[in-house]
Amino acid sequence: MDIYIALATFPVIFLGELPDKTMFANLVMATRGKPFQVWLGAAGAFAVHVAIATTVGTAVFAVLPRRAVDAVVATMFQLGAMYSWWLAGHRHEQPPIKSSGHSAALTALAVIFVAEWGDLTQILTANLAVRYHPPVSVAVGALLALWVTAALAIIGGQALLRFVSVATIRRVTAVVIAGLAAYTAWLALR
């Protein structure tokens, strides 16, 4: 494992997840269940998604030439940056969370598992796993970032949003991802 890749992955995924719907889902679920159980459920869902993103994402791109991979990754980063910037200009409601007879952990696992499919951070994790090997290092950085954002949402999400707007967080995320897109595009062209 390369600790530097894990450390480089962490802020990208962390910034991408902060304004995400799953952050708000964790916050809402924590008001209806035990916070630690909500975090455990979310942590489990994130672990499965990171495993999928780093294995399937890496396998798909393993058969393509390196320049093609760089071009695809740069394009996906750019699309992610544009999507994040677009989201900054649109107000989204918190996702509805229905109470059920299941424990808070199982509810969180199910909600986060479904919400993360095709999510920006899942795509970013796959892109980073392709771009920076070994994928295990990316997985560790991404998983820690997702776990920390879930904990922040559960413990202090409302306090953060009093000081920093969701739009600002999304714009910062867009700028970071656009920088990654430019760097990867440069690598594809050299």
C-alpha cells in the first residue's frame, strides 16, 4: 500500500462527499436512530461501494491502452466537476427517510447502499483507482474519507452548514476535480 496515494485520495473523496445526498441522509437518519448504529450501517455500505469501484473500475480500464485510460479518466473528472458545479446552483431537498421496524444500522446500510450507486464519489473512486495504483491505496483513502464524512454528518453536519453553504462546498469540490481533469488530460496528451 502507498500511503501517499491514500493521503492524496482522501481530500478528493472527502470534498466530493461533503455536499452529497448521503451526508444529508446520514444526518436525518441519526435524528431517528442511534448515531453510532447509523454510522455502522453507512460505513458498511461505503465499504461495499469502494470495493466495487476499485475492483470493477480497475478491471474495466486494465484492458485499455494507458493514453485512452487517461483520456477517459480526464473526461470523467471533467464531467464530475461540471456536475458538482451545476449542483452548487441548485437547491436539493433532503431525501425522505422512512422509519421502519429494522434497526438504525440496517436502515442506514440500505439507504446509503442504494443512494451511492453511480454517485460522484463512487465514480471518482473508480477513476482514482485507475489513475493511481495500487487500487488498495485508493480504497483506503476513499473509505476513510467516506467514513469521516458520515461521522461529520452524524455528529456535526448541522453546525457545518451554519458556517459554510452547500453551494460553496460543491464549488470547491468542482475546482479540485477540474484540476485533476486538467492534470490527467495533460498526461494523456504527452
